Amino acid sequence: MKKYILGLFAVAVISSCVSQQERAMRSADKEFILKAANENFAKKKWKNALALYDRLANLVAGTDDFPNVGFNTAYANYYDKSYKLAGHQFKNFAVSFPKDPRAEEAAYMSALCYYEGSMDYNLDQSSTELAINELQDFLNNYPNSERSKNISQLIDELSYKLEFKAYENGKQYYNMGEYKAANVALENVLEDFPSTKLRSKIYDYIMKARYELAVKSIYGLKDERIESALTYTKLVEKELPNTEYSKTATDLREKLEKEKQNFVVVKKQTEARIAALTARQKKEAEKMADKDKTEQQVKDQISNEKKAMQLQRDSAALKTPPPAATFKIQR
């Protein structure tokens, strides 16, 4: 019997709450709706609170309740994980009510919403870049705020996400065998993030990418790429002494030195073959030139003989007198 009564009581309480929400949704009484919305907010019923705050937007416009409704709406959206919308609302509050004691908190929460909305590193990072800008704006506007310490930590965290994504992109190029692209991408990470925590790993991948470029290079770029890879192994040994990376650098340099020696032999053989080929081509060209010269001489001789014969014919024609004139007697 006791359980039955408790069950009825629970049903009655639930029915009362639901009916209150429904009445508030249908009501035009600002005070009643505001009271129900604030109760839902206090009980962390974010969706119910948001539904009622949405109805209140026009009803409280221009009244003293307007800032509170806007502030609570932003928080409700934040707790409901609608970070983009909440960030916009917090920012709008801070701009619209700069003298309100909650303006700094709203500005902080706006920046925090953009931080929460940052996507995973393997996704598009435009949201992360926007979040960093918003967090930096808070630092610029409230440099002496206690919240600034936390903001700096959040900026570092987001910056690392950008670093890691850039590093992963370069690493992916390497794994795909696109060593030139990997080298460029990873060099850009060092340039864009000079204080990166991934420096040792980036050095390692750049060194290995240059090694692969050297040993798999075309003939014309072989020398240059071997020297570039050798130089980088020395850099890694200097910057990362007594580490696994310096050991890798030593191993690769030994292989590169052997590759360099082998290439010297190949280069000499290639140059000798090129020289021999050039000599043959020159000799053939000279033969062809002599042949062409001989043929031209024959042609010139024939042409000269023809000209001489024609000259003789023309001369004989000039020496033969014209026949005597014949006159007919007119009858």
C-alpha cells in the first residue's frame, strides 16, 4: 500500500512538472513564463529552460529582465553543448552590456565556447584558429583578469593541436612515399611553430625523408640530395645528442657515405660513356660533313661543266654569220 501511494505521488509530481511546462509554453504571462524558465534553469533542465527563454525574448525586450534572460540563455546553450550558439550569445551580451558586472564573465565564456567548439586535430581546424583568436581577444581586453591564466593554458593547448595536425600531415606524406612533400611540410611546421614540442620527431622525419630522396634520386639531383641529407644528419646529432634520433642519424650517415662513394663510381662510368658517345657522334658528324662536302663538290663540278658547255654553244652561235638577204623582184 505504501509503495502504491509513493508511486501515485511520483506520478503526481511528474504530471505537475509537465503541466507547468505546458502551461508556460501556452501562456502569455511574462512573469509566469520567466518563473518557470528560471526554475528549469536551476534544475538543469536545459532544453525546457531554452524553450521558455526563447518565448521570453520579445516579452522582456527593453525591460530589466532582458539581460538576465540573455545571460541564462547563453549558459543553458553552453550546458546543452550548443557551443557555437552559446559563444555568439555570450559575446553579444558582453558587447551589449559592457557595464554589467557579468560582462567579463560573458567575454570569458564566449572564448571558452569557441574553445569547446574546436574540432579534433584530424578534422578541419578553422574552428581552432577562431578559438585562439577569441581567447587572445579576451587576454587583450582583460589582461589583469584572474581568468587570463587559464586562457593562456587553453591557447597553448589549441596551438599544440594545430602543431600536431601539421606534423601528422607531414608524417602522412612520408608514409605515402611523397618524401619531397614531407620535407617541405615538416619544414613549414618548424617555421610556423618555432617553439613546437614535436621538434625532435620532426627532425627525425625530415632527416629520413631527405635520406629517401637521396638514395632514390634521379641522376641529375643525386649529388645535391646526398649532401643535403648528410648535412641534416649532422644537424640532428648536434641538436639531439645521445638520443635515439642521433643514433639513427649516425646509421643513415654511414649509408649515405657509401651511397656517395658508389655514386662517384657510377658518375665516372657515366661520364666516360657520355664522353665516348660524344666522340662517336663527333666522328660521325665529321664523316657526314666530309660526305656532304664531297657530294657538293661533285654537284659543283657537274654544274660548272654544264655552264662551260652552254658557254661553248652560245659562243658558236655568235660566230656563225647570218644568211644573205634574198630579194624578190616585183612583178
